[in-house]
Amino acid sequence: MENCLFCKIINGEIPSRTIYEDEMVKVFMDINPSTNGHLLVVPKKHIVNILDMDKETYIYMFNLIKEKLYPLLKEKLNCEGLTIAQNNELGQEVKHFHIHLIPRYQNDCGDFKYDKSLLIDLDEVEKKLAN
Ligand code: AMP
Ligand code: ZN
């Protein structure tokens, strides 16, 4: 897709620190990492967000994370955990689907902060969501 930052990274127009690549995905280092080894798993197809994601690509990426990328991060960086995050629409800076792999280390203080004053009653939320 023209003018898409991650499409340009995938086709090599813009450089990236690529850690893994195959016919389906490119995995490269986030330029502004939350922790050491913060990676982005990006499908080569231009998929905007989870709403237009296909099952095959999704399963492929999660299997790659489980079988290869998390073990790699554990072995090479000695991380003790992994936070997997993926933004859609609001909060999504780059409109080409990507999964954040954020390796976790003791005392990395990496917890997300939400404004808890916006929370409504749990009963009310349950009523809205339950069928
Ligand atoms: P999101 O807010 O989920 O869309 O995340 C976009 C991520 O892309 C951010 O964490 C950025 O640091 C990262 N990013 C932006 N430009 C680049 C780039 N040229 N190379 C690698 N990562 C990038
Ligand atoms: Zn794209």
C-alpha cells in the first residue's frame, strides 16, 4: 500500500533492524522500544487492523511467536516474561497491523496506565456485553 510506513519497511524502501523474515511476515525492532528486545511482528500483506485480519495469517503469527520468537527472546536476552499488545484504530499509530512483543524483566515497570476515573460499574458493563 502506497504511503504505508510498514509496507515501505517490508519492501526495503525504509531500513529496519530485521530479526526474522519469511514469505508471510517480517519481524523487526521497534524504533522506540518499551523494553530491551521490543519487536514488531508484521504481516507482509497490508492488513489495517484485526477487523480485516484473516485466520491463516493470525494463526501463523501467533504460532511463530510461540515456537520461535519468545524462545529467542528468552534465550538471547534472558527475559522472564512477554507482554503481547496490538492496537486497533484509536491508539494505533501505524495503520498496518502489527503485534508488539514486549519482553519483560524484573523491575521494568512496564505496566500500562489507564485513567481509572473513567470506569463505570462492573454490573453495567456486564449488562452491555452479555447476550
Ligand atoms: P502502534 O501505536 O501500536 O501503531 O505502534 C507503532 C509502533 O511503531 C511504535 O511503537 C513506534 O515506535 C514504531 N515505529 C514507528 N516507526 C518505526 C520505524 N521506522 N521502525 C520501527 N518501528 C517504528
Ligand atoms: Zn502497509
